[in-house]
Amino acid sequence: MRIVHVSDCFAPRTGGIETQVGDLARHQVAAGHEVHVLTATLGEGGERGGVVDVEGGVHVHRVGARLPFDLPVNPVAGPRLLRSALRDVRPDAVHVHAGVLSPFAFDGVRVATALHLPTAITWHCMLDGTLGVGRQVVRRTRWRHVPAALSAVSGAAATRVRDLFGTRVDVVPNGIDVAAWAPPPGAAASWTSGTPQAPLHLVATMRLAPRKRAVPLVDVVAAAAARLPAGALRLTLVGDGPARDAVRARVASAGLRDVVDLRGRLPRDAVRAAYADADVFLASARLEAFGIAALEARTAGLAVLAHAGTGVGEFVTDGVDGYLVADDAEMSDAIVRLAADRDLLARLRRHAAAVPPPFDWAHVLAAADAQYARARTLVVR
């Protein structure tokens, strides 16, 4: 099959959509497909205007333009370049990856459907706060009857898309290499029960940005630390982003310099090593469409604390391998509980390690293939 992915953002940017689109494309190549990515993100050397690179077997078409702040859009030439690339490639399926604001991806939908190509759209976001305006746009434009297979990365995200379009919306989840993240055999034997002998090691991996709520995460840990003996907690915070300085300032003002270790952005092997030394993963975002980092941590055998109603609920069961909390106060309560009750912590972690989540790449590829088949039935000639 010849597959084209359309995404505003792609490598060398590092983020959730970029990582997932890249991984999905590479696994599809490994499965024997010819795969192209059309993106508005410039290459490492500023490649743009339709330049094509082959990266890991994936044909990456750089369709963006040089703009201030490296914005991944091409409002002038984007549609023309998209049309030209799709006509040249002649794909069997076009897979568009959308966020709340994805002008390049939405151009891809318009061009692909106008060319009568089978088109699937996956939302990687929660649409909270946009549904009112979004419904008006859908009702008054061609989006009302868009001939595309609609999906989202989780059931929670799919509910919002379904509310927007009033039609069928499936789930194409994010994926990971489950075996690579699983703890080594026998590791659970070292997860001690009984009286706490060492600090509870918390870890969080995120882009340090307001939407991910990195600063409120520090407040959650500070509230828990205030209720525990000195030295009962430590937090490893992995990631970087625009809120980095604000996070450092809050750590200092909360008196947590001896508790919080700010590690910056780490490669995957280093993240795996951090998880091997941790007990609990904290997912502080309230608008988490899926939660790749939380999935990796849960697969590694960490107890996961996340907010209820997010995509993390796809792979964490409240009270079984973590807790899905109502608010930040409940997250602090859960940290205090697990710091004091190591029998409970060991039980949650052992369940997480013993029951791998069903989000390996074979599962994701099958879900994507189902959307491509559905898209073929929706093509309007």
C-alpha cells in the first residue's frame, strides 16, 4: 500500500504528534508499505518548498515556508504543493493528523478529498473549549459532510470529535514498543513492601509548557512533601520547554531544590533508565488526549497518577495499576498514601508489570489499516 501522512509538525521538532507520526510511518515501512510524510516543518538545514528526503525509509516532503518563529504553515504555496505531491505519489490512503489548530493538516484534508483520495483524519488532541465555535464551523462549511474516516487517539478524545461532527468516530491509539519498555524478568521482586526504607521516587516526563501544567505539578509535589517527613519524596522531572524558567522558580520558592531533579530533555534510553529507578509516574495535564509518556511508564511497571477523563484512562485502571484523580488535591493525597503504604504501591506496580497494555505497534497498525479501508468506502466520485 502507498500511504501518505499529512502533519503540520514533524521531526526535527520533538513532540507527541511528531514522534507518533514518525514512529507509525517507520513501522508501516517495516511492514512493507511505501510511506510518505507531507509536513510544513522545515528540515534540519531549512529544507522547504517541496524538498524530499528519505529518512528511515520514509519519504519526507518538506512543504513548509520560512516564517517567523518557525511556524509550521505555508499559507501561500501549501495547498499547491500538497496537490502536486499527492498527484505525483498517487497514494492508496491519505492519513491526516490534526490538533486543535492544524491549518496545514486541514489544507491536506481539503486537497485530498477534492482529488477523491481515501482520506482518514486522526485527532491527537482534546477539543475542550472549542466545541461551540467548532460546531458552527462544521454546520456552515464543507466539513459537515467531509468524506473522510474520522478517528482520535483515545476514547476520551473521540467523544469530543463525535460531539463536533455528530458522526462515527473511531479510535486509532498511539503506540509504543511494549517489549522495549517492559521491566526485565524478575524486576518486580525488588519492589519492596512493608515499612518505607527509601524516599518515594516520583517521575514525570513532559514538555514544559502551560498546557502540560508543569508548574502546578511542582505545587502538587510540594503539597504532598509538606505532609510527609523530610526526605520522604524525590521527583525526577524530564523535559524542556517554554515554562522551564517558571518551573525552576517554583521549585526554588517551594523549597524543593533537594527534592526535584530537573533533567531536561533525554533520549529514550535515558528515560527508560529513569523509569527503572522510579516508583510512581505523575501525569498532571488535564487535557491529555492520550499520554504516551504515561503509557511508557505504566508499561515499565510504575504506578501512574493521572486526572480522570483523560486519555490515560485507556490504559490505567483506577485503584488497580494507578489512580485517576479528580483534581490536584487528590493527586497529592495519592502521593502521600503511596509514600506511607508500600504494600499498596508494590501491588499497583506488580499489576502494571504483569498485564502489558494492548498498544504495541501491531495493534496500532491494524487500527490504522481499518481506517484506510473505511476511508475507501467514503470516497465521493
